[in-house]
Amino acid sequence: MNGMPTLLAPAGGMRPLMTALRFGADAVYCGAKQYGLRAQAQNFDEEQLAYAVRLAHAAGAQVNLTLNIFAFDGDLPGMVRMARTAKDVGVDAVIVSDLGAISMIARQVPGLDIHVSTQANTTNSASARVYRDLGASRIVLAREMTFEQIERMARELRGEIELESFIHGAACMSYSGRCMLSSFLNGRSANRGACSQPCRWTYTLHERTRPDEAMPVEEDARGTAILSSRDICMMDHLPRLMESGVGCFKVEGRMKTEIYIATVIGAYRRAMDAYGRDPQAYMRDTALHSELRAELDKVSHRVYDTGFYFGQPQVCGGAVGVTQASEYMGYVLDVSGGEALVEMKNRFFVGDELETVTPQGSRKMIVEDIVLDETGEHVGVVSVPLTHVRIPCGDWLEAGDMLRGPVRNRA
């Protein structure tokens, strides 16, 4: 292994960004208000982007900005202006898919690193060299590549250009995310940031001469989702990833909450650091493997698989709904005098056993008291999300930590 790969985290807003930095991301990727593929995320205006860069650089991390829409002629001048603004506020790289935009940004905004988006679906070293010659410094590989193809490409390039690969999170049922389904069904282009995720909808099959007879493709109590892909999870194969020649591990999720970012980034950070310290010891540490894999089950996700890393997935669709082993209970805003000021997310009671979510891992704690911050009233439960409460925490918690607990039946 030639150096530690970078762990790249999604940041759809300021709190997820701060969480990613606190839980060990080496870099974050985020979007501006235009030209990115997550228009429904909070995203960042120029002032927020400058602040995000200051936070990241103070933590020793980098910021990558997405400018990866499929661009029309009218978009290109604005994309170049946005790239120039990004460089001016200290952004480290822009992620771009459009060939013309890559060329224009490289010429007109020199000194700003360009990463070629996965939507450019780069799958071979010859294409990578073309992008390098245009001015790109990194390729975000197509998600359809296998381990063998990635490793061969890395050997062929021998460090001429960096390689980045998705290792965790949601995947599209279309090639490298290039999807027309949302545009076709409701006029919202996935390739320009407005995807309505129709691949996650449930569908039935109708035979032309019997339009009133709906036939389930795969029967399930919640319907059929033949187009909905499973989520990628490569935690079980981290050693091979670390030796693959990929220089950046990317986690999907700019629409995800801070609890998702904390859990996933925290787990991969611990795994990567343990492997970096002693690869052989890491591979023998079955207790750590089980702990980290269990962590990833606690956040909201579809059924996990390994994508295309080992060839064609056995199951390409049918991932109906999401599952999670734990529920987000609260975000710690501040700690003083042995009490944590918590922004409540879901209902919990005095006497509940919760888990802390910290960069060092998790531990159990009992909720001994709940005090409404606004009135000072002691209560047994709070049921209104975003209420600020104080709970005793000793020295267990710090600002930016989170609490989770069992998933409750809300019927």
C-alpha cells in the first residue's frame, strides 16, 4: 500500500459537514446552490462555502465542490464563474462530469484541481489519460467496475492520475447515475440535480389486453420495487480496498442526516486507521470487524451488497424500503456542568438506555432526568422533535456527539 487512502464524506449542509470533519473524514464534498446533482440538499451559498472551507482546512481536511450536472451551452459560463469563486474561497477541487466544462475550467481557472465525476463513466486507463491531459487530477470511477478492473487500471496508470471509488451508500439502477426515468415520468432531470427517485417507487406489471389486472413482479407486503437497487457496503472487504490502488474512498449520501454521516464515516475511519497501523492484526481482529459491521446496520439503509466489485450483482433490484437497527434520538449542542443540551430528534423517556455516538465509538447510558431547557421543568418524556432538553451526562459527551436508541413502534 502506498500511503493511506483519503476518506471522502458527503456534506449536504453545514451540520453534516461539521459532523464529517469531527468523525474523521479527510475530505468532504458538497454542492453550491447551482450546477450540482443534489438540488434538494441544503447546499452552500458563497458565504457558507467560504466558512465550510475554513472549518475543513482548520481540521486538516479538504473541500470538493460538485459542478457535475449535464451542462447545456447556457450553463457553461456560470459553471466557470462558480469554479472561479470556489478557487477564490479556497475550495480544493471541483467535481465535473461534462467534457467541455472540464476543458473550460482547466483553461480559465488554473490551479484548481478537477476531479472527473462518476457520471463521466470512466472505465479504462486510456480515458483517464485523456482527462489527465485536459487538466484533471482525479477520476471518480464508474460504479460498474469490478475489483479486477480497478486493480488493473491502477497498475496501468501507475499514479499518473488519482483514482476514487464509491465504497458505501445508495446506488442508482442506471449506468453511473445517468438516468432518464425521473425526466420521463415527471419532468425532473436526475442529470441536472432534480431526481425524484422513481426507481424507489413500487410498481406492478400489466398485460396489454388485461389492463385492470395488476400482477406483482415480486410479491411483498409493501409492494414491488424492481428498479430499486441495494446499498453498497464494502466494510467486509476493506483490506483489498486498501491495497487496490484506489487513492480515495467515497461515501454516498448528500441527502443524509448527521447521524448517518457520523456512524458511517466513524466506522470506516476506525477500520482504515486500524488497518494502517497493523494490517495483519486488523485482519485477525474479528471482534472489531463485527462491531464496525454492526454499526453500519444501525443507520437507515436498504439491503447491503457489494455492488459490482465482484462482478454482476446477484440481485439488481427489489430493495423495498429501508431498515435500521437504531433510531436517532438527539444531537448534543453543548455540554456544561455535567449536563448535555440536546436537540431532540425522536421521543425518549427517563429511564431509557441510549447509546452515545462519538468519534471514539459508542457506549450505553441511562437517561436519569430530562429537563426542558426553555422552562426548567423536569419531565418524563418529550414528544416534540427539535425540543431542547438537558440530560445528565457526566463526562461522556461533547458538543457534536449524538444519541441513538431502539426503534419504537409508532402505531
